[in-house]
Amino acid sequence: MLGHLLILLVSSIFVDNYLLSRFLGECPFLGVSKQVETAMGMSVAVIFVMTMTGVISYVTQVYILKPLGLEYLQIIAFIVIIATLVQFTEMVIKKSSPTLYQALGIYLPLITTNCAVLGVALLNVQMGYNLIDSIVYSFGSAVGFSFALVSYAGIRERLAFAPIPKALEGFPSALIGAGLLSLAFLGFRGLV
Amino acid sequence: MRDILYPLAILGGMGFLFGAILAYASQKFHVEVNPKQQEVRDVLPGANCGGCGFASCDAYAQAAAEGKAGTNRCVVGGRAVAEKVAAIMGTEVVEVTKKTARVICKGTNDNAVKKYKYHGIEDCRAANALAGGDKDCQYGCLGLGTCEKVCPFDAIHVTSEGIAQCDEEKCTGCGACVDACPKDVIKLIDINKRVSVFCNNHDKGKRVRQICGVGCIACGICVRQCPENVIAIDNDLAVINYDGCTNCGACIPKCPQRTISNLDEIISEVAVF
């Protein structure tokens, strides 16, 4: 049982990494990855929102939608849940850390429409996970997202000072870096 | 009937529940905002042009309300807004010096030598990526109108002679073109200072003569002519320190390359766009 959960955790963090293997939620990946510090802030917000979304959407699906045969409302219901959670997170961050709030800027509300978050909610259902599984899977996915985001931010911080051909300065080099990082994550394939 | 009522009840119920949670949370996590900040924000134009040096009108309103920024920073609003902001802050009205964008290049198609024919995207930044653009001069206006495209006020245009020129009446000094220009050939200059060195070239004089008919060759004649001593040669380019410039124009007739001009003359010289 525990081994099964561990495998699920590792596979969601490394093998099926949302950013670098499933290519979901690329918008904040490119948007908030200029500084490690803001990437960390974003990561914490995403971990919170994703895990909570995973749990709440699972409960909603199993105990409300499914018994009533309303599975077709899945996406709408999940989006409402995500939007609420994001709003809530935004208020908390605004209160607790105005600097982080400024740094995250538009990307915080954008978690609402982040396909990675909706992806977690929908995949939990599709894969037929139980409650514990889906908590672990949601958390693992979010940690994987954060792991990729923060390491990429570290790369971009160094890229900013690297001597790069003029035509590749800025965004092009960032995209190439993302591609290489994705290739590196490809190496985890077959681990689980 | 059930098919309609159940979804309605479920989604409606979820909406109500979440709405209630958020309403409670917004009370609980309410952040106090300086009331003056909102007042200042209300009198600002809201164009978020960045002409004040802040990222947005909100950022400026915050700084002004905290007394960290002057009340006269909004160039778009001009004196009218400065008066209102000063009234809110309870301070004296300070005059707004209007700055406008000025393209400091005269390298028109006739004047500047080209090193190749550019047939790429109509964008200075794209052309600049190809060996610094089609002009031999590495510092001059490329005339492909990137500034024209980014200008939110339709104030800067590329003339028929192939360089950009700013319409000072429409220009608000927001600096969007200054940021977009890959050559840094557009400067924000006080609108009352009419005399400028219309060249951005830091090459040695001999090289300038080869590639441009009107480039600054750093001969230094203007430096000696200036009664106020505000012109200096900086890296083979004459630069006017506008703080002391009186628009006397003593430097203009002696300039062998006719690089220095009074802006009013240029405006009357150049054909309408």
C-alpha cells in the first residue's frame, strides 16, 4: 500500500511531470520563471491550490456528481472550485505578503485558467484513484510543477548573465533552455 | 424535471457556498489601503503609459500618496492633474515640465549610406538583428517604424525621407518608443529645449564622414561657440546639457556638418508625413 503511494508520488513528480512531460500549464512556466524567489512564491501557491483542488474536486465528483449522474458537469464544477481556491489564495497572499503579491502579478489569477490545475482534477477522476491516491497524486503533481519551475528559474537567472549570441538573447534562449530541461526529464521515463 | 433541477441545485448551491466563503474571507483578510492613494488614482488619466517613471497609474498613485514621488510626475495629465494631485496631498502645485520624444538622427535616405538592401519584416528590431540594420551607421534611425507601432498616441511617424519624427502636439512623453527603439536614438527631451545635436553616432569623425552626410564628427566647434558652456564632446559625439541651454542657437551656424539644428526649422523643412 505504502509502496504503491510512493511510486505514485515519484511518478507524478518526475516521470509524468506536468510542465516537462505533459506540457500543461506552460504559461506561468515562462512567465514567472525569471527569478527563483518569485518562482518559489508561485510554487507554494500552486501546491496549495492544486492539492486542495484535487481533494475537493474528488469529493465533489464521488459524493455529489456521480450519485446523481451529473458527471457531465465535471468541468464546470471543477472550474468553480479552482476559481474559488485561487481567489482565496490571492486574498491570503495579499494580506500576508504584499511583495510576493506584486511579484506574482497577473500570474496569480491566471492559476484559475491554468490547465495543469484542471488537469489534476480531471486526471484524478479518469485514472480512478481513491481519495488517498488522489491527494498524493495532486500533491506530487504540484511538487513536480514547482520543482520544474524553480529549477528552470535558476537556469534563467544564470542565462541572464551568460554570453549568448545576440539573436538568442532573452526569450529564445529561455525557450531552448526549457526544451533541454524537458529532454533531461525524459530520462526519468521508465523509472516507474 | 429532475434532469434540470438537480444540476441547478448542485451548481447553484456550490456557487452560494463558495460565494459565502469568499465573502467571509474578504472581510477577514481585508487590507487597509491609504485612502489618498485611491483619490490620487481617480484623478490620474489611467493610460498606464509609464511616463511618470512608474509601472502603472496605480504604482504612481501609491508612491504619490506616500509622499515618495512628486505631485507633478504625470506628463499625460499635465498641469490640470498636477493641481488635483497637489490638492489631495495638500502641497504646492509644481509646474510639469513636458517632455517629448525626439529622434536625434538626420540620417535620411539621402544622407545616410546603406550597406545592404533590407527586405525583411517591417520592424526595426528585426532589421537590427541583421548586422545592426541596413545603414552603415550603427547608431542611426532605421526608419522601419517600430516606434510608430508602439506609440499609443499616434504621435510618431516615419517620414517619406526614411527616419522617424515625433509630432510634439500629440506626444505625451510616455517613452514607449524610447523603450522599443533598438538603436536608442529616441530621447525624451524637455519640449522647451529646441536646439539639439541630431546625431547619435559615436564613431570617429573620419568614419562618420564616409557613412553619413550630416553626422557629428566631433570637431568640437560647437563646444567653443556655446556661450553657456553646456556642450561637451562625449565619446566622439557632441552632447548638449539641456539644463543650461538657452536655445540661443550660437552653435547652429558654425556646425560644419549641419548636425545641430533648431527643432522648429526641421519641422518646417521636412515634408508632412
